[in-house]
Amino acid sequence: MIFHFLFGCILFQPIEIDLEVKEPTIEDTSCWDDPSCRDADQDGYPEEEDCDDQDSSAIGMDVDEDCDGIVNELDACPLDPWNDVDKDGLCAEEDPVCNLDFLFTADSFDEESLLLNSCKEVEGDIVFYQSNEIELRGFENLSVIDGNVFIVENKELKSIDLFPYTTKISGEFLVLSNPQLQKLRGLSSVLYLGFLGVFDNSELCHSEIFTFLDALDYPEIEQNGNADDC
């Protein structure tokens, strides 16, 4: 795995996503003959059939079913907008397991969110590092994480409520050095968790941590450097 926690340091390597994008073509122009048709970008595709009705270069769902800019007949994964992003030879509809790591930063948050929401299982690490998010929540589709979850140095972060239907996290769930964090929730379906650590979150009260543990039904935790009882 590309994320390794050692002696207080996390080392990252960049994630490369290689998407082949072909120039779109327009074949269906039925909207041009219908004055009642909603077609904001006036490309001939009705709003309900257009991949993006605000962009005239976006083609219709009839020729690009997953709206990735590659027409169906040229698309190796016509129902997978990420086109087998983990490069294991299986398209998303055949492959619920994402064999890669996720790094959520201020620059990559939206793109990583779209990708992680397509996964049912993750074999890599999930890291939220120096993002600008105030709240981390959701990812309801994810059932198993076979790696670690690191939430580290998010200076604006005030609330965590992640992975409500995840049943297993094989590695560490580490919450470290988030100076404004006050609310810790989530993991309400977890049956197995390899390690739970909460360190150096100066606004996170002990009572909030213990409330999180009670809901999680996970008695073992290592914690230090958080706020006293508030």
C-alpha cells in the first residue's frame, strides 16, 4: 500500500488516473426539430438524454451510456465512467473491489469522492490529508476496507461521520492532528476494526470520543493529546 504511517510521518505517492477520452460525436439531433424540447446548450440532445446539458461538447446517453466522453462502440467499459481505474481487467459492473489507494486533498477531494462512491470494497488505504473540508461524511456504498483510514492534518475539519455501512476495516482508523475537530461519529456498522487511534485533536473532548466508542461498541482505543472533558 502506498500510505505508510511510521514515527509520526505519512509518506504519500501520487495516484495516477489514466482515462482515454475520445472526441464526442453527435448523431441524434431530434431536439432541433421540437420547439418544446429543453436543450440548454442547443446541441440537439434533450436535457434528459444529454450527458451535460450545459456543455455543447457533451454527447448523448444513447451513444455514450456512461457519459465519459467515449462513444459506446469505442469504450472498453461502456457502463463504467472510470474505465477500469484499478487496471485489473474488470469493468465496474463486474468489479465491486477497487484495488487502489485514495488520497483526499484540497485539490483531489471531488474526484476521489466520485471514484470511492463507485466502490463496494477497497483493498488499499483511504487518506484524508490537508483537505479544506469542514465535514467528512458519507460513502454509504462501501462495505469493506482492507487497508487503513488516515484522517490527518485537516485544518478546517470540525466533524467526522464516515462509512455508515462499512462492516470491516482491516487496518488502522487513525484521527490525527485535526485542530478544529469537535465531532466524531460514523462506523456504526463496523464489526471488525484492526486499530483505532485518536491523537492530537486539540478541540476534541474526551466525552465525544467515549460517545463515539459507545456507539461503535469497540472498547479498545489509543488516544492522547486531545481536549480534556468539556
